[in-house]
Amino acid sequence: MKNKIVQCVSELKDVFKDNQKILAGGFGISGSPLTVIDQIAEIDVKRLHIVSNNLGDHGVGLHKLFIQGQIEKAIGSFFTMNREAVIAWSEGKLEIELLPQGTLAEALRCGGAGIGGFYTKTAVGTELAKGKEEREIDGERYIFEKAIQGDVAIIRAKTADRLGNLTYHTTARNFNPMMATAASIVIAEVDEILEVGELDPEVIVTPHVYVDYIVQTNYTKEGERYVKA
């Protein structure tokens, strides 16, 4: 049995390279792999293409990579909470590709399932549909959205067993499970690591075959804030 548990997150520094497309889970800070992101912020990688719902918040999570200039392009849904990112986009310093949240989730699911893309009515007739293939199906207009795959997925789960079977806490299931299926390398940051057999098979969301590395998180939640231990 391969040992997937990483004792120190710095052991993963060689996984990350310039120009990679990184799928980063999270809905705001909730479900965000903060410990792994801290490690990326400490190494000299740049021109990253980040796929995530948003870009962290006030020096936490992906916001660290943004303010250090490590992100070339952001693909996601909710960048208006990152005012500096919007300013950087307006000045031509950051490329942004906006996708509605449901479209983002489905594009990741298709990437993991080996499906090239899908047709959706969401965003038809808007700026987001410009340049995309459009067709009529049963009298309704649809646009084609390509599937999304990444070089590395960094995800946050509640619990892992030593094989890498994962469970999630509430909203952390929004994007993390799909990202786990859609990247060549998958790193799972978790609150707790259990022995094999201790997880009820009925609560496992991500099977271990998708997970390459397991990292114990350095963060705990105190009230509404995530605090580094």
C-alpha cells in the first residue's frame, strides 16, 4: 500500500511548476486548502492558471498567491469579492474567465468523467456567451461549455483514511469532489486522518483511487475565522 500521508507539506514543493493549471477547492474560505496554498506561496512558481470559485480573502488562501503575482489567469465565478483582482483585471494585469457557478461545477464534473463539454442555457445572450458555439435544441438556445481539467487539484476534506478515501463537511462538497476527479495529481488537505476501515463506506464521497497525497491541515476554525495552529 502506497503511503500517501505527507508528514510536512514542504515535501510537496516539487509538485508545483510554472504555468500549471491548478484546481483549488473552496467556497469563499470554507473548504479551501489553506495549508497547501501557504506552501505554494512559499515557493517560486508563477504564471499559474487557477480554477476556483473565488480568489481567497484578505491575505488568506488564494489571495496570497494573487498579491504575490503568482497568478496569471483566474477561472471561476465570484471574483467581485476580490476587489483588487477586479482592479488588476481592468488594468490588464490579470486575465479572468467568468463562469456561472453551476457551469463551473459541471465543467469540472465533465473533466473528471472524460466528457469533452456540454450544452447549457445558462449565459445565453450575455457577454459570457461571446465566442462560444451556440445551437438550438428543441426550440431552445444553448451554448457549448468545454470541460475543465487541471494539472494539480488541491482540495479540502473533513476526514481521510490512510488509503485516501475522503468525507467532506457541508459546503466543502461544492467543488472539491469534482476537482478530485479532474486533475492529474490530487492533494487532499484534511482535518483528521483515520485508519483504514474506520470510515463508514456509506459516507465516503471521494474514493481513494483519485487521491495521491494527504496533508494534515494547519488550520482550525474559531468562530467565523480560520486560524493557523
